[in-house]
Amino acid sequence: MEIEKGIFNRTKLLVGNDAMEHITQQKVIIFGVGGVGSWCAESLVRSGVKHLTIVDSDCVCITNVNRQLMATTQTIGKAKVEVLKERLLEISPSAEITALQKIYSPETCADFHLEEYDYIVDAIDSLSNKAHLLLEASKQKGKLFSSMGAALKMDPTAIKVAEFWNVRGCPLGAALRKKMKKEKTFPKHKFLCVYSEELLENQGEGSSCGTSACVCAKRETNNADWNSKKAQINGTMAHITAIFGFTLAGLICQDMWKKGSQKEE
């Protein structure tokens, strides 16, 4: 398509022809396309990634609208992966977007064929499933990147990148390391994480959408607070979750660019 040739002109101008071709050949899978993963997915597709699998079991809840890319008042109740896929194909019609409305877990791990991907992105928030994904993904040839907790944060300048064992000040990161040490199961390879040491407190009320049957609200209640035995829903804002997602995408694009540019030498 003539129109699509022009979409990536600015990207190609920056990275070069060979690196651009390399980017289009890479296969990426993102687990979790909520506040972090949805922005990561869009950034990758806008950067030229053509082979993307997005995984999330949830439907759009009204409480997602404040921070999740595909969440609007018109998409409430629809599967997140399907709505996001539709948007991504409007950006890059020739992209191959695979939408899987499924949960990653120890029981479903084999369904995702992690060995097929060049990049694996962890943006899920269930502690047990996240720990399992990090362990399994670190065994693969593909490069792993992970998002730590993005809730209870306001300062965009506090967002950092560090190797998993060097992440500090993040309750989710601490809970993951504690779990791994207790079970004596550790990632096979090092991997980078996006995180922030900032940890604010909830100030307001009305964190639930008020619908008891809401799958999204139940999931957030079960997994939001890693320090307290009594789980709670924590406040989040779009500029933080988006920067987390964009940073993940940036790390991937930078790695793709470096590897693609090496082919020119």
C-alpha cells in the first residue's frame, strides 16, 4: 500500500534502511495490555513492528478509561485485546496482530510458545503468574523486559530502568524477589525492568466502578497491594502508566536498532 510506505519514513530516516527492515521482521509478545502494555503495543506498532501478539483476558471497565489506551466510553465491556487490535491495524494495516483473550498462568504457559518470539514483554500484575512468566521467559532466546508496579505514582521524572535484582523501592519487585528466594527458583538470565521508587498513598474514595460482577475490579482488588494482607485498589494515572509502556517500547526499539545496524557493518 502506497500510504503505508510513508508511515515509517521518519523512523527509517533515524534508524536506517537495514535497521528498519530488521524491526519489521521481529516478533514481539506482550502479556497484559492495560495501563502499561497498551501504550507499549501502540508505540511498537508506530515504530514499525509488524509481528505483535497481545495477551489479556479482561474486558474494558469504566475504571480503565483514565489510563488505558483503548479504553473509552464506547469500548466498555469489549475485550481489551480485540479493541486494541482494531486500533493498531488502523495505524499499520499490514501488521500481523494476534489477539489472545487468555490468562497467562503455569497451566496455560505452553499455549503461548514463548520460544517463537524475539522479545517478550511482561506487563501483568498477578504476582504468581508474573513470577512464573519471568522465570519461563528468561529461559528463552528472546529478550525479556518487565514492568514493575505503576500505581501510586505521580512524578514522571522518578521513573527508572534497572536490572531486576537492582530494582529498589517497588513493593511488587520486592514481593517477586521474596517469592523467588523462598521457592529457590530464579530467572536464568538478567533482564531490565521499568520501575519507580515513588510510593504515594491513596487520598480519595470511589476506586471501584460499583459493579460487583466487574472482572477488572475483582482482578485489581486481588493483585494491587503487595505489602498488605488486605488487598486494595490503588490509584493510577495515564502519564505514569504511559511512560512505563513507552519506556518498555523504547528499550525494545533501541535493542532492535542496535542489532539491525550491526548488519550494515
